Amino acid sequence: MSFTPFTRQQLLPQEEMLEVARQRSDLFIGMPKETSFQERRICLTPDAIASLTAHGHRVMMESGAGLTASYTDKEYSDAGAEITHDTKKVFGCPVILKVEPPTVKEIEMMNPETLLISALQLKTQRKEFFEALETKKITALAFEFIRDEDGSYPAVKSLSEIAGTASVLIASELMISQKLGKGLLFGNITGVPPTEVVILGAGTAAEFAAKTALGLGASVKVFDNSINKLRRLQNNLNQRIFTSTIQEKAILKALMRCDVAIGAMRGKDRSPVIVSETMVERMKRGAVIIDISIDTGGCFETSEVTTHEKPTFVKHNVTHYCVPNIPSRYSKTASLSISNIISPFLLQMADDGGIESAIRCNAGLKHGIYFYHGRLTNSSIAEWFDLGHTDINLIVF
């Protein structure tokens, strides 16, 4: 008896399986005016809207939504957007696009089954926010959870680049301030010792802070407990700089000599406090602290949240800058950056046939979903607020 690896059924001619063509869908996007404190950014630039409308999509905007990012209603209207003064009309669109997460009152203005695309900012949320999403059966997508093909988070990375670069530029302004600064030029002038900068952390924000400081001619020291991050930072800078693991004596020695200290450390829940008040007391008179990590607690014990209107305070003769939303200071640059990330996702989503089809085709987009038709799908949120959740892979596959 001869052995065959196939059954008789398998040897019979089989029907050819053809891929079912994806049905393209048209989007109707609403962009309300940002009402959150200090928020000046907008999700889409006029060029991005022109691209969307050219593909047959509709965009409705609340009048004045782009003014804080230096974009007029006329620019958006010329790009194809529909401008209205009616906030409820904008929130009635099937897709809502915002930078900041909506308030509970704004969620009440939305129609059931709306798709919400915005930041989540988990640390600032309350349980009522998620209950409101559940009531309206909202599908919600968070910018900061969207993953790229390489596993990185493009929105977080892009805004960290802005914050890192801005931290050095802000420090250079504060150093020449007549009231607070020492009158130092942030640069390396022949015959003059270079400005000394200490950076806590070796992530994206720290890397761009280091690049900017080195570009201006400063002497840079970076501290982080991850050797891999320190190695990657040096490779990305394409030069050798002083790097060290976090050791109190080494940090104190560097802080006592530095002109600028930048905090860019992140923790799982809260940023670790690396610099104690006693260490700040021993820093130079007129030195500058820029705490990028203040939105998650801050790296310096002396840090206190400040605003864009009153960004600094002086403690122990050291100027502190602790504004939580640094990219909003550069609203047009930040808006361009967000728009470059979001608009391709919107176009791809439409080509895939809507959000349901898109998250089946794109694992990175699926990772950004934290509410799906009123069901919480993110385990981190569920643990944080003691809520029940369903794994999205059990719903969408």
C-alpha cells in the first residue's frame, strides 16, 4: 500500500479564493475649536485639508479654530473646509478630530457611534470621561497610542523632538534675561568657556535637546540608567559626549558646574525625582532648570507647574521653567507636525473602507484604539481607573 501525504479530498480541484475588494469610504470630519487651557495647536493644516477634500472628503471647522496656530478661516475655506460658528454642528460630524481630549460636555454634543480622534492624556482624565464615551458608544483613537511599522510612537516622538529642541532655545532666552539671567550667550565663543548643559534622560526629547545644545557649541553631559539608550543617543549624535548612569555624586558635581539643567526622564506612572532640593540649592546662582517632564511630575524636587503666561519662577537663586505643554508654545510647528502624522492615517482609513476595515489592515492603528463602539479595549486604562475591558483582538480580527 503506497503512502500519500494528501487525502483524496485534498487532491480534488479546489475553488480559487479571491481577495474581496475593499470598499472605499468618504469621511466627514469635524474640527471644533480647542477650549483647553494653553492649547494653541490644531490637528490639520490648510494643505492637509486641501489633500482630504481633493480625495472627496468633507471637513467642517468651527470658525477661529486655527487662529492660535496662525491659520485664518479664509485659508481653510480656500482649502475646501466648511466654516461654521455652530459648535454643536461641528460635534455632530461622524468623525471628530481634536488635539486635546474632549470634555464630558463636548462628548454630550456628539452623536452615538461617532469616531473620536484626539490625544488621551491619561494622567489628566477622570472616570466620568470614559463613562461618557461608553454611554454614546464612541469609538476613540488616541494619538499617543498609534504605533508605526518599526514599533515607535510617531506622535509622541514628533512632539518630543519639538520639546527637546525648544528646551535649549528657551534656556538661551532665560540666560540673557536682565532680571533673572547671567547675561551668558548660549554658544562657544573663542577664548570663552562653553555653556555647560546637564540633561537627565536619554530618550527622544533628551536627544534633540543635546543636538541643539551641541549645535550652539555647548558642553553637554547626559545621565540615564539605560546603557542602551545612552549608546543609541551617542550613535544618533554621531559624536562622543559625556554620558553616565544616574549616580548622586556624579550628578551633583555636574549640576554644581552647569549653567542649564534639562529634565527629560519618564517613568511608568510618574517621572522619577532625580534632583533633590538640596542639590538645587548647590547649583550656580542664575542657573536655569527646564523640566520637560513636569507633565508627569517632574525630575526636580523643586519643580512646580507653570503656564505660558507666567512660565518661570526663582527658587534658591535658580530659574525654573516648568510649563507642561512646551510644543503648544510653537503652535504652528507643532500643528504641522501633528498634521503630517494624522492626515496620511485619515486617507488610508478612507481607502480601507472606514475605521473598522482600517484597524483590521493596520496593527499600529488598532493599537491606538482605546474605545470600540462604547467598549473599553485598553488594559492600562482599565487598571488605572478600575474598569472592565475587552481585548480588541477578541472583537476585531
